[in-house]
Amino acid sequence: MHYVGALGPSEPLGKMFRVLGISVEDLFYPMGSAGVVDRYLFDDFVFDLPLGIDAYERNLRQACPAEGAALDILMKSLREISGRMMDSSFFLNQSDPFQNIDFLRPMGELLDDLQVSARLRALLAVPCQLIGVELDDCPVIFHHMVAAGYLFSSWRLKDGGGRMADAFAQRFTALGGELILNSAVRKINLSSRKVTGISLEAGGELFADAVVAAIHPKTMLGLLDQGALRNSLRERILTLEETKGVIAVQAAVDAAAHGELDYNIYRLNHDEHGGIANGIFYQIRNSNVSETNLLSIIARSLYRDWSRWENTVSGRRGADYEEKKLAIARDLLKKAEEVFGPLKNAEILDVFTPLTLRDYVNCPEGSCYGVLRSTRQLLKVASLNNLSVEGLCLAGQNAVAPGVMGSILGSFGAVRQLIGARRFNGELSRLL
């Protein structure tokens, strides 16, 4: 997790962490001390994504001075959605931000109607890239939620994601939960369309009247008997389209030559229509090694590009796989020098591909953000929250929305489903 938005005390994700009893300050530090969170480097111009919606609007109007009428409409809808995200109804009534049908239309269609320039279209396409959806197929609601989140505030982890996972695990056990490690779930058991528990790969069963499947819905299908779900629902799940994969490179660089940057850099290219043809994410931050900083590079990488090794597992893919992976990593380092100049003492530390993500996160096709949140799939995705099996519900980013905020919203939704809306709203209102 390279950065996350809306973690301030009065902001959506910050409120969620407080409700969960997780300290933001222990895990994260704020970005953008100079007012810049992301810097977009296009071939013909540079744009800074600032903190704050008002500052964002100013920068957009300066970059696209002839787009005043279109920006009036776009900023009005962005402020409306960001306002709803700050309201308690965002947590208490899960469907509230999605009730306006205009927010479910494709962002690309809205921009077509507004006849915006290629430059403005390219600038507005970037938030869609952050959740793996193309602008032309990204619902307005998701575009604005992503953009608003980073405009509220942006944060980086003080240490690796492992420390955050440990913090959640410690909170879970402190509340009386028990973690069972190194024993995968083999099957979700049902009787008369009701959950009765799970069977473990290592043997034995756990009896329960509820199971929260915080996994990809296709993975969940593999844990159910063939007839557990309606055929129509099963078919919808099997035909869900995934978000695109990425390749990521972690490299050590000389700290004196390449100091930590308090913002991220996106090197982007757009076509004549304003579509993002390709893009690369860069981040330089401090490391735990003296005189060394960490350069992170993320670029798109399609699952089909790695199909030769589809039936292999991490650590056992062979020399050809390692050679291809490292060749791409070296090429990405060379491209990074176009942004940062010659990289001093650069050393590749780690490279992961869509296959790595698939194996470690157990998501089909190694998709970073799970199922594709496109306008074409809205009805399919909505059906995931009505599995017609008593005691079985989805959580995580596949349930409501992508990303960290979406993952926790999905978990809140699972609790609402299990204990009922009245009790959930009462308890949450007290904690908020």
C-alpha cells in the first residue's frame, strides 16, 4: 500500500479507523507538506494534485482555462459526493452515495456531453487508473470518491504493510477473536441454505451460523457445493471481469543523490482524445537501511502476458520467468532515469507480477482491486450482496468499493447484514 487518503480525524477512513480502535498516528504519516500529493508529468505539461478541493479546482482552471463551464458542473458533483462522504449517512446508509442515478453513469460519457478538451480528460482519467477502471467505463461515483479521498488528506505508512496487518490482528485478538494460521479453508458448510460452519484443509471443522467471506467471490465459489447458489448468480460471478494487473519494482538508491519525495510522481501519456495510453507510478521514500532510500515503480502488466507460467506457484516458476521479470524491471529503472536523472547505486530488491499477487492475495488474475467496478458490471456486482444463503456474506473490496476505504466499508456492510441495520446504526452512531 503506497499511500491512502481520507485518514484525517473527521474524514471517512479516519473515522473508520477510530471505530475499529486502530491508531492512524501509530501507522501513518501525512504527505503533501508543500501542498502537493501527486505530480502528473505529461509530455507537454505538468499538473500538481494538491490537498483540498478548492486548491484542486484552482489548479484545474489554471491548466484548462477554457473549460470553465464544464468545470462548474464537474466540481459541483465532486463537492456533493465529498460532502456525503463526510456525513454519517455514508456509514449508516450504505446505499446513500449511490442513490443519484447520474452518479452511476460513465465518467467518460459525462465528459463527452461536456465536450471537454483532451487535456482535461487526461487529468480526470488519473483517479480511474488508481482503481483499475478505464475512464470511459468508470462510474462517476467511484471516480469522485477516489479523487475526494486523496484531496481530503493523503498518508503513507511509516513502516511496511506488515505492521498495519499486525495492528489489525492485535486488535482482533484483543477483542476476543482467534486467528487460525497455516490452515486454509477447504469448504463452507451449509444445511438447508443456511451456514453451519467451515471445514479446514488441515482437518477438523469449525461450527458457526455465519461466515464472512473477505475473499474474491470466484474464490468463494470454490468453497461452496455446486448447487449452493442459484445458477444465475453463480454464472454472474464466474463471468465477472477483473481489474488489470501490475508489475511493481522496489529498488534501493543512494539517499544523498535521491532524497525522499513528499509526493508521488506519475509519468503519463495520453492520446489525442485524452485517454491515458500508459502510465508509471514513482515514489521515493526513506528506508530502514543507512544511506539508502527506496524507489518504488508500478506499471501496468496484463495477466495474459504471463500466461506461460499460469500453472506455476511463486518461487517455482523457473529461470525464464525470472529473466523476463528482471528484464522488465531493468527497463523500468532505465525509464525512471528520464524522471530522476542517473540513478546512483541503484539495486533491484524485489519485483512482483500479477502472478505474485494472485498467489499471495488469492485473487484471480492477480487483480489489484478485485472485480472491475465498471458501469457494465454494476448490476453483476450489486448481486454479490444478496447471496441467498443465510449467514453468508462478502466483505473486502469486492463487496462495496475498491481500495482500503472500500475494504472497510465492505466489512461494515457485513456486520450490518449479520446484526441488523437497527442495531448496527445505533452502535456505530455511538462510536462515531
